[in-house]
Amino acid sequence: MNYENTYTLRTEEIAGITHYFARFKDGADVVQEVEISRDIYAALKQSVTKEESQARSDRRRIEQSDLTDAELYTRATHKPKSVEEEVVDDWQSERLAQAIAELPETMRRRFILYHDHGLTLKQIGEAEGCAFQVVARSIKAAEDKVKKFLREQG
């Protein structure tokens, strides 16, 4: 099964009010973005989380069917994570994803390019036509917002 999302979600603070948006390609393959209610945003977010969880489960099942002798030996000699550890890891990943999703678009893009894709500040600055110092401040602000979100969410 393919669990790849056909849409992306984002939030934006406008005049002190949080607005929720969904971006998708229409039937003519044109990118569209619409504002959605908080309830619809929450439902879509929950759906994404469930789909990602199912995809992880599917990958684990497929992976287990394709293990080599060396991989089987490694797994036999290394203690796997407990169910509790897996649940905590999943929960932390979901909270982090939510924190990142709530960043303003530019901050989110730079944060992901730097942390997930390994681009340097200079590379991001060149791609966006700005100084690496601007990118550094943006990423630092994004990191601070993510940390604050995680602290506030327990």
C-alpha cells in the first residue's frame, strides 16, 4: 500500500489568529491551497498520523521477510526495544512532527532543509537568495519554537 499523502497541512498566524490550510494538486495537476477549519485540520492530522503508523508497521513486516543471515544474527544478539519504548518513540515523533508543522512556512522549510536534508546554512541561503546569517537566525528561531512547543505539550 502507498501511504504517501496527497496533501500537506500548515498553520499560519494572521493578526493573532491561527489559520489552518491544506495544499493539494487538483485534477489538472495544479497546486491549490484552501483554508480549512481547525476541526478538519485536526482530523486530517490524525489521519496522517494513523497512515504513518500503518506504513511503519508495513515496513517492519516487509523488512522481516527480507532479512539476511547477518541481519538475523545482529537482531538475535541485540535486545529490541520494548513495546513501551516503541510507543514513547512514536509519541515523541508525533509531537515533534506537530511542532514542526506549526512553524511558519519559511521557518519550517529551512528547518527541514537543515535538519532532515543536511543542507548547510550557506546552501540554503544561496537557494533562497539571502545571507546565511538570515538562514541561521531563522533556523535558531524555529528550533526555539519547537523546543517551546515540546515543553508546553509535556
